[in-house]
Amino acid sequence: MELASFLRLLPLVLIVRNDFSDGGEIILEDFTRIVTVPENSLPGTNILEFQVVVFDDEIAAITVTSTPKDDYFLFTFRKTHQVEGTNFYTVTIYLKDPVYLDFEWIRMYILTITIDGFNTDRYVEQANLLVQDVPDERCGVQFQTPGGATVHVKETAAPLSQIYTIVSAPSPANNFTYTITDSVPASARDEFSVDQTGRISVPLRGFGHKAEERKFELHITVTQNTEVICSGILRIIVTPVRHWPPIFISAPGSVTIPEKQGPEYYVAQVTATGNSVHYHLMTHSPAYKIGEESGIIRTSSNLDLDQNSGLAINLLVIIAFDDSYRYSSVANVTVYVRDVNDHDPHCTPPIFVTEIPETTPKESILFHLTCRDPDYSKTDLSYSLVTNENSHFKFMYYANSVRLNESLDYDSAEMVGLGFRYTAEVIVTDAGTPPRTTSVSVLVTVSQVNEFPPVFHGIRTFSVPENSPANTLVGIVNATDADWVYNNLRFSIVGHSPPAFYIHPYTGEISTLVPLDFERIGTYTLTIQAVDMNRNEAFDSFHQRTSYTQYTINVQNVNDLPPVCLPPFYKETIYSTRGNDLPIVTLSCTDQDSELLNYRIVGGNINNRFICQGSSLFSRNTFSYNLDGISDPMTFELLVQVTDSNGADSKVVLTTTVIVIVHVVPWTTTTPSPTTPSATRNSENKIVTLLDKYWKPDTWFVVVLTLVSAMAAVVLAGLLRKCCSSSWCCKQIFPQAQLAGDLLQVSGSLLDAEAQKGNDTGGPTAEKKQPPSIISLSQLQEGLISSTRQQEPAGGCERPRSPHSSPCMG
């Protein structure tokens, strides 16, 4: 096999030789031993740059050579700086102009860098330059040069083995046509052919054996439809082989096997022509072995790419010897070890547990998740967030992190049922076959934040009677708290001294502490404080919230104080001729319970001479001091009853009595009141029902009382009947009846006499036409005796026909 072809198939071989003398030392930094360059790279493209550090010396010379030998590579080096006897250099290797890199021609170059110092031994380093195929659907670069491409092939090359490819990556859709337009010799057109992919292979019969070198020249044109894409010359040089070695007739170019199949796993088999062929691995490969006689390639150990990634690609150079071991052939088998997906993805952290406050904003990052595939293939990983029915839509996975998808609310019955925790899982899946997964558990505990202050509701005005005893319920404070535990509030009254009310700290019930007095304080304004306990029983101002509001308590007035009159005693002197439109005295009375007071004369109003209009005392008519008629006293001791009236508590009425002494000075012109009766007024009866206390007796008591009342009525009726039959007894028992009738008759006659007398004599009262005065009690008594004697018959006694007459004495 030709050297160029052999080098393209060899694995990367690094030769490092560091021979240090006592003079100095050379070290390379940032040196890359494998470099890849596209075949269409332009001149001037940097392909390798590294630093050279020389201790206690300087660089004398640098050389760069390539294998196969080519003049496509140039280099430069420069000294960058020096530190205490140490020199630093930068070496740059780049492509010269012109350059023709052709993947189809030469796929790898070995660059050998040699560095010499003045006092330091030579330093040698090698780098492998891999030419990268560019599928540009164009003809090979070397093929299109004026000199064309030259290929060296041994005459022992296997039939139909590939010699050259014109187009690197043709597409079937392009429909390229390859035509050998000319050849030297002319018979070569019949021996060689170009297939649809642009490959030229060894003839079917091979080259045969000849002593001299043979040369073939093919002129090839590539067209698409009628358009010429490219054209060039391919020279094939067939070199003779003196002795025919074994020729490989069956050797797979590449084989793919799975990893971890253990030792003695079958890989492939090669076969070469000849008798007693011996097969050996030309390069040492501890992972494989080949049967010397069978040519079967097997694994010599368990291949684990996770432990040794260098086993992924193995180039086995197999040499076949004849029985004399003098002649041989070489075949290359590339073994690709396929990774077996036998490891689950590894994630950090493997489980995530955290506690966050309920006010954590949306899209906040809870944690970053770092995962990798421990398998050699290191396939891409996919992530999916799996939630349950409670944590659905609560979280999301974005950019390798788990985030909040919505705010978490601690204050809900749902959270109580969940124990204030949400759970979810992040499922990580690799792209291997079969795929493997890892589950990362997520446990998020939501902590409470006291977000909401207490809120008061309902009416904020209460009323309570002033005579209520201590510990009387006034009202209930209604407040709520939206934080969990709901409505866990403590109430208190702030800044009210001395305290008149008490609020229950848990229920909010406001009660009286002391009896209230409407007359002292009618309205109380209480500042109520509500503190949420935030699941704490002790006060903690840092975590708790407090709200304040004012409640008004109106004390209802109760009629518990009687009217007060100052002074309680009045004394006035008036003339008997004083007009009835002038007040005699005005009482000064007040009542703290009521603004409305009623005044009434309850005693001492002889002859009904006085009347109360409001708080003022007036006389009804002119006083009479005529001895022949009814005479008024000159001193009246009046008892005026003052009664309060409280609309809020009308069932309770309190009174006060005021004494008013009126001295009347008679005037000489005072005339008795006329006997002519005044016009009769139809009085309008007003019935006022005052219910002070209500008592409902038992049924048995009503029955007994009814029977006793009936018996008493019967007894009283019998007694009256007996009294009426006896006039003496009747007069003894009922003298008022006879006295009242006689009083009315006598008063009428005396009034007429007084009127007549007044008309004859004249006086101050005649002109004023005062109402007739009431006769005195002494005049009534004298007239009564005279009238009684005149009515007595000569013999016997009759029953009186008039209701005003008195029964006779028997």
C-alpha cells in the first residue's frame, strides 16, 4: 500500500521527544495535537497557534515539516516578553498561497515542529492536521488543477476498491453525469469507469502482475444536464509488487458493536488469499484480538465507554502474512463502539425541599437544576414538570430552573388540607435508546405572612338604659381577619379612663362595668382595638397587625329623678280684685330626666279659686268677701303637684309638691259673684291611663277574689236596704247626701240676694262684671238649716223627691 493512503488510515500518533540538557528547558503551552481544517480554507488561515516557554535560554531555530510532504504550510514565531531569564514566544502556523487541500486526495497531514535552542537540546512535537470534507458538490480541488490529481495504487489492490472520488458529496437530486472524454492509453477508457457517486475503482479483474510501472491518464468531465460543472485529469500510477502477498478479499471497512458485551465478543472477520495466511494486529490494541488463522476479531475485555471514552473509535490495522512471514498485506477495520444507555441522568440537587413565604412573587426562581447524562454519549436531556391536582399550575420549569407560576396563598382551607405544602416532580429524560429517566422531587412549604389587617363590620352605635346593672351586654363588635387562622382576633378598649365598659377579648362583647348615669354622661365614644394573633397567643407587634375604630354608646335616659323646684315654698300677697290674666306666681322647677313638666293643684284650692297654666298660678275669678254670701278665706295654702313626663320611659312618673301660700287682701268694692249661673259648658272628659306596674295574678286568685267580691256585694246591699228603712240610721251613715242637696238650693237663693245687693249699692266689682263668688261655708250652713225647717211637713215624713234633698230624721 502506498504511504499516503497508509497515513490516511493510521490513527492519531503523537511523538513527543523532550531531551533536556543542563542548559535550559523548553515547554509548550496551549498546544493542540489534533487540528481540523476545512478543505476549502483560504490562504492565510491560521491552523495552529501556541506558546513556547524557554527557561534560561533562547530559541535558535524552528522548523515545521509535513507528512505527506507538501509546501502548503508556513509559520512565524515572535518573542512576546521575558521574565527573570524566562523567554516567552508565540508560534503561528498558517496556510500559504496558493493552497490546495483536498479531502478526496489527502485527508490527514502530520506536522512535525522542531525547536532548537542555543544551550538547550532539540525539542520535537507533532500535531495531526485533519482535512475536513466540505459537501460543496464541487469537483476536488487537486482534480481541477492544471496538473490534475495523481493517485498511486499497488498492482495488488483489491478489485473494485476505491481509487479516487471526483465530487466530495454529490446529491442524487443534482443528477451529475461523469464522462471519460479521453484516456492514455486509449484502452484505459474500457478498464476504468466512474459510478453515479463519482468514484473511480480498481478494475474488476485487478491490475495483474507486471514488472514495470504502469501509468494511466483519464480526462473526465462532470456535467449537469447540458451544463459543464467541472473537468480535470486523473493520473493513476500502478506500482509493481515483486512478490505477491496475501490479498484481502473480505475486510469490512467499519464495524459498530455495543459496549459492555464482555470479553470474547465477536466483532468481525477478515479474509485474505493464499495458503497458510497468518493474521496479526499491526498496532497494539489491548481491547481487541484477532485469531491468527481464522481472522476473527473479538474483544479481549469488557468495553465500557463510561470508564474509558477512548474506546469509542478504534482503528485496527490488520496485517496478513504468508507462511514464510516475508510477504504481507494490510487491511484497516474501524471499530465503532456504540454507547449503551444504561445510566439514568444525574441531577443536582436530587431532591429539593424549601420553604417560601406566601408573598413570593410570580416567576420567582425556586432553584436551579443541573443535570447531566453519565453515559458516554451524553445525549440531550429533556425536562418535564409533573404536578398533582393540588399543585397544578403552581410551578413551571424554564431555563433549567423551577419557578413559581402563580402566587401561593397560605390563607385558604385548601392549604390547610395540604398541610401548607405543595409537591411536584421534575422528570429528566435522556435521548438514549431506550430512554432513561430521573425524578427530582420538589417539596415546597408555604409560610404565613400576616398580609391583612383586621376589618370591622356592622353597626358601630349601641344603646343601653342608664339604670342597667353592671355586666349588662351592650353590643358585640364584629371584625374579621382574612389571614389564616380566620378571625383569630383579640379585642381591647384603648384609652378610656376611668373604665365604664369591658370588652371580652375573644368574643368582642361589650358590657357595662358600672351603673351608667344619663344625666352625667349621655354618650360614650370607645376606641376599640382589634389585633390578629397570627396563630400566636402572645402579642407580637412585629408579626401582628392592628386596626382601630370608634364605637358610640348612647346611654338611654330613664326617669329616675323627680322634679326639683327651687324654692319649694312660695308666699305671695294679692288684692282680691286682681285680674285673672295676671300670674300670681311662676314656679321654678327643673327635671334632669325630662324637659316637659306638668303642674296641677292637688290641695288647698278652696272654692276652686286658682288654676295652673304651665308653671304659672292664676286666679279663676274675683274673690268674694261679702258676709251675706259666700266668703273666701284670705289665706290660701295651695299644694301644687309637679309631675315629669319622659317619652323614653313613660311608664314611670315622678312628682314633687310645692307649697304656695297666697294672702288675699279684700278690697271694699269687692262684690259677691252674681247668682246667675254662667253658661254651662259641655266638659270634655279626657281619660289618661297611667300604668305604673302591671301584675298578672294566678287563675286561682282571680276565682277566689271574684267569690269574695260577690259575697261582699250581697252583704253591702242588705245593709243599704236596712239603712234606707231607718231615717235616723241613714242620716247617721249618709249625711252628705242631704247636705249636698240643701247646699245647692241655698247657694242659689243666696247668690240672687247678693246680686241684688250689689246692684243697689254699686262698687268696683259691678263694672268689672267678675264671675260670681262662691259663698262661704258659714252662710251655706245657715241657709241649709233654714231650708230644712221650711220643708218639714206638719206630721210625718215623706221620701224626698229631689235627689238633692236629705232624708228626714225619724
